[in-house]
Amino acid sequence: MLGKKPIVISNWFTIGSPYEAVAHRNALTFEKAKSRPSSIGVEGTDDWAQNCNLKPGVCVSLIDTLAPGEGALLLDADATVEGLIPWREITGRTGEGPCFAYVLHTRPSGAREVLSGTLWLTNTPECRAVLHKWSNKVKEFPLDWDQRSLGKVLGGHVSPRGGRQVRELDWHWAWIEGITDRPREQAWIVHHQMSRQTKENSSENQAPPEQAPPEAQEQPKKRGKKAAGSPVEKSAGSPEPELGDNQ
């Protein structure tokens, strides 16, 4: 909370999917952070990657509800807030903060991966510029899910000079069940890996933990060159699981 106005925390889901009930239930935890809770429902598709790629549009829908310059946190449906969030960790003393922020996950191998399950968004021209580039990138790579495309965008140094910048958030903002090797009790936001658990418990779609979700395996990947300076680094032949979205 900055001043007397609580910060918005929102999650999102595809209407009629199992994530809808989960999103509404988990939104109840947002009150722990003394926030203004919200949930955004969108019409989904029959394709998991395409549903993930709806996220840039969800981000725009969220910031359209904010006052100019105001910020909000967007979470995946499976995320819960664990308690009070020290907002000044992201907003700074001025209360302004970055235009756009994300979590960069480092794997045991040292490979780094942009996560889109926790995003700080603002109603600013700078943030809208990031979202516009991201939207174009998911159209360019429709078989990749959104956070891979976001990694390509952030690797292109989209943060405008002289304006509010893009920055990374640490693991406290996205502690991932079964992945993050830090104390859960120190996390502010926990992601419960609903997509992975649902697929691993399905007899039809079961996949070994070291593999990507079945939808990602079944679709051929259209690849582009990694942008110079990209924060996303992949190790060839890495057995580590790729982290997906919950929509």
C-alpha cells in the first residue's frame, strides 16, 4: 500500500477451465497484502500454448483499469500471496518504481529463464511499449508460450532510456513449488505448478518430470535467433523442466 491507496493484485484465467475456480479461490489470499484483489477472465482456446499467449492482452486489459502512472501486480491463476508484501522493494521511496518488472529464474545448471507468472505492470507509455513488443513476438512465434517470447523481447533491451525502466525481481516474488530451492516461508508469492501437477496426474498426458508439458512436446517449435544480451539462456540437452503458465 502506498499512501492510502492499496495496490491492485490481479490474477487471470481462461473462462470455463479448471483454472477459473482456482483463480477465484487464490484471489482471496491477496487480501493478506492489503491489496485491491482482482481476477480477469478471458475466452480461451483448445491449445495450451495459445492460451498462454493471451497474457500480453490480459496485461493491457489490467493496466487499462489503472490511473496514469499507477502500478499493479499480475499473477498466474495458481499463485497465492503468503503475507504482507514489502511494496517499497519494487516501488522505491518515490512510489514510482519500474514501468515493468519480472522474475528471472536461475536453474541449477546456471541457465536463466524469464518467468511471466509474476509481473509488475504500470499504466505508462514505457510499459505499453513492452507489451506491444511482446504481443508482436507471440504472433511471430505462435508455437512458443508467452514467457519464451517475453524473454526474446527483454533480450532486445526494450527499456526506454530516460524513462521508467524494466527491472528484474528476485525469487521472493515467485517461489515455485518443487523448483525454488529457497525457504518458502521467506517468499511473498508462491506458485503451485497447477499445470504441471494436473498433467503429471493424467494417465493420458503423463510425462516424466524432466520433460516439458505434453502440449509443448507435441508441437514443433518455431525458433528464432536469440536476441543479443537475452536474459534467457538454454543449455543444450538440459534435463531440467521448463516452467510453463497456468491459465
